[in-house]
Amino acid sequence: MKQLNQKLATENPISTQADKDKTIVIIISEKYSYKIHTFLTTNNFRTLPRDPTDRYQKPIHKTTQECNLIIDKRQIIPNTKETLTTHTQSTT
């Protein structure tokens, strides 16, 4: 237990949810950052110059408001908009 406490104190660990199960993983933050960076670069992710949400969300919302074949108009709640959170990647 002492070795574990020493490792936790010196390695700057973080906790995160596991990919496949409802478990928590404790991982060294440098290793976690490396894994995230590797995943993003090997899967060809790129940073967008601006958030495209409004560009697509407004026409989709308008179309769904006009088209009763897709969605029953009684199920549409007027003037609702979900708040999206934009995350930026730290370069540290």
C-alpha cells in the first residue's frame, strides 16, 4: 500500500471512465495525454476553425418544423435549443 501511495504522489495520476465498462481507471496523466494525442492523430482528426453547429442545426430545425412526415408536430416543443459544450485541446 505504501508503494501505491508513493506512486500516486509522484506520477500525477488522473481518474477516468474505462472505455468499455462502468469502471474507473487510474492512469498517469502524461500517458493519458499521449494516448489521446495518438488516437486523434492516427484517426485523422483535425481542428475546425470555428464551431459548425449553427450552420447545420438551424436548417435541420427548420426542416423538421416544416415536415410533418418525419416528426409529428405535436411532439415538437417550440423555441428549444440544447446547449452544446465546446472543448478545446490543451497544448501542454
